[in-house]
Amino acid sequence: MNLDNDDKFESPIWKTLHDEKLLRDQYDELAALAGSLAHEIKNPLAVIRMNMELLNEDFQQMDSPQIRRARERIETINRQCVRLENLLDDFLRFARQQNLELRPGNLNDQLGQVLDLFAPQAERQGVEVLRYLAGDLPRVRLDPQSLQAALVNLIKNALEAMPNGGQLLVRTRITRQGVAVDLIDTGCGMSSTTILNMFKTFYTNKPGGSGLGLPMAKKIIEAHGGRINVNSEVGRGTQFTLEFPTPKRI
């Protein structure tokens, strides 16, 4: 059936696609605006921190109760400036995760590089890392840089949950739809409230945390056509499962 222009305009399917495009355009515009605003905030913030450091240097040659209190206040301002700069950096990384350059790659290779990065920290903490990486794992379409950023966040969280040692099991496997990655730690676990809110932007129960690490990881994985699931129990540990589709042809 041929549709003239009026019929096409009234088509529910066309209207849905049109509305989705408007929403995407609005999101892109807001993301660009937020990114520009973050950059504008970072510049004067860096100037404030630099001048506070110079002021602190001027006070180093003087010593009195008043000067010591002034130095303590300067250090407090510097710490807060650093915290804000880190928050803005996290936000900018979060806002940039839109268009990824997906190409065939191996999840085992990506995991291996991130695990090697965290090997010294795991050893210091007494965390045993168990790698069970499937040798026949099919390749998937991925963006190496962004996917590694997501994996870094997840493995970092797992290690932070085991400050006094434990085990981190990293496993890849084939599923009906594609491939999966399991990250299983024996750490402190999470409450039901944390699990419910963990992927919400700016939600965090960590001192000094930005609340953007896990939302960014989820956003990256979903941009790969995948999904992320979590199971956790307080005092027993946490399991993150990442699932990625396998293309019909690579």
C-alpha cells in the first residue's frame, strides 16, 4: 500500500520514530551543553586551586596559631577543588559515551589487559584473582577504549570491596545469544537499597565518590548492545554479569 505524505505523517510508526529522533537530538544538545558547562567550571576551578597553592607557599615561612589555621583552611579548599575536578572529569567521560567505534575484538584480551593493570593492587591487598577465560570465545563488536573504561570501574569496585583480601573470579563463557563475562568477588556485598540505586547518576555511598562510575559502565555496555546484571549479598560478595551479542557475521 502506497502512502501519500498526509498518510505517512499520521502513521503511528513514523510518529514514534520521529519522536525518538527528537528525544535523541534533545539529549545530544543537552549533553553538549553540559559538557561545555563542565569545561567552563573547570577553568576557574583550576585557577582557584593554583592560587591557593601559591598562598600556602607564602605562608610556609611564617608560623603562628593564626597562620596554622589559615594553612589548614587552604588545604581544605584544595582538597575540595581536587574533588570537584575529579567529579567534572568523571562527568565529562560520562557525557562523551555516545557514538562508539565498534569493531571485532576479543573480550578475553580486554579483560586480560585490565586484570594485568590491577595485578599489583590485588597482590598488595591479598586478593587472589582466578581467571577462567574460555579459549573458544567468539569475537564481538567492541570499542576497546570505552569497554576497558567500563571494566576498570567494575574491577576497581570489586577490589575496593575486599580491602582485607579475598577472591575475584573472572570468567568468560558462551551463551545462546552471544558471550558473557562474570565478575564474582567475595567482598562485603551490597544492600538491596544500593543495588536498587547503584546505576543512578550521582548515587554513591563511598566517601569522595562521584556516583558516575557504575552508570558510565552500564551506559558503555548498553552502547555495545549488551546488558549488565548484578547479584549481591551483604557479607558474602557480589557478581556482575555482562552479556554481549555475537554478530551473525564478522
